[in-house]
Amino acid sequence: MALIPPPHASTPATSFERLLTIMDDLRLNCPWDKKQTLESLRHLTIEEVYELSDSILAADMPEIRKELGDIMLHLVFYSRIASEGNHFNITDVLNGICEKLINRHPHIYSDVEVNDENDVKRNWEQIKLKEGNKSVLGGVPASLPALVKASRIQEKARGVGFDWEEKSQVWAKVEEELQEFKNEFNAEDETTIDHERAEGEFGDLLFSLINYARFININPEDALEKTNRKFIKRFQYLESKAAENGQQLHNMSLAEMDTFWEEAKKL
């Protein structure tokens, strides 16, 4: 077994080497680690990323540090498994991302000049196309949640100049889509409502709202998640106050519940 340097003697290089050594030991000697495959780790990695996301939204720095460590372990784990089949190893992974960053930042490592971050994004997308990507949107993962995917699609389209010029134009589009959505439900006979068309209009409305959020530098995923958390906190306050009064929500009137809800908002 290789010597594992103690934490107090660590530098970034020795700390990473220590992790690699531990990973090798676990892969050789731990029954659970020996059984893992790229596929078996996949859902665990997704879970770890969501846990990191939660800790970031909570601004919990100790938890962020811990979750980053968990994700780092997964990256090393994948590379170790791949190396066993002679596909690639951790050195290939690290060198690959270094070369990619150098190539994608010609304004740092070459003689290209940029004025702002938008120029950087445009260059990034143009370089990706030169590297063989058939579409600017090809790099958007199909399995992304729809809200996140919409943001990424819009950002990538903007990177090649396909975008509105003013935020007022985007808001006008939001209002247009809202009206089209409302029009789908204005029929006097609800049985004539075309729910498929209504669903399409609702999707258009959400897409335009996400676009407007981008224009005013709001991350729609973060905004919605914070609203989710706010609702959960207030609803749980409502539940606790009802229990204190010996009541059950399903037996309370909306007015009674709203009293506790307003208290929660003030808190």
C-alpha cells in the first residue's frame, strides 16, 4: 500500500495525490467500491450535484466544501474505472480540460482581443463549431430539467447573436404570450378548450419569462427554488400553528389558514 501523506503536510498536488492513492486502495480492497461501474455511480453523482446546489443556495460554506469533496471523489472514481479498461485515466482528463480551456480562451493565450464577457461567449461558441459541433445547441444535454434547459438554449443562441436588442422587446413578448395563453381559456364552453394548444401556449409563456429573467440577470432556476423553499417554510409554519391549536388543515377554512399564512409571511 502506498504511503498516504497526512493532511497537515498537504499542498494542492499532494492532497490530490492522496485522494488518488485512497481511491486505488478502495478499488482494490473495498467490496462496495470494487463493484461500482460508470452506470452505477451515475445516479449517485446526480444526487451529489443536487446536494451541492442546496448548500450553495443555503450559503453554507462548510457544507459546500464537503459536497465539493464528494463530487471530486466521483470524478476520480470515474477516471479510475475507465483506466482499468485502458480508455483514459485521470491524467488524460486533466490534460484534456487544460487544452480545452487554453483553446477556448484565445484572448488570454493568443492574440484575440475582446471587449467584454459577451465577446468571450461568442468566441466560445464559434470555437466549438470549428471543433466539429454541428449545432450551437448541440451542447445542451437532453436530460437537463426543462427550466434549466430553456436558460441554456437561450444563452447559447445569444452567444452567436440571436437575441433581442432591448429588454422592453422581451417584456412585450411576455405580454403577447400571456394574452395568447389567456385566449385559449376564454371560450364560454370549457369542453371546447384545446388543452394541447393551451399547454403549448403555457410553454411559450414560460420560455419568454425565462428569457426576460436572463435579460435582467435573474437565474430562473435559483429564483423558483428560493420561492419553493419560502412556500415550504410558510406552509410548515401553518401546519405547526394548526397543530398547536388542535386543528387539522383539512377541517380549517381558507380564512383560518390564511391568518397563519400571513403570520408566516411577517416572520
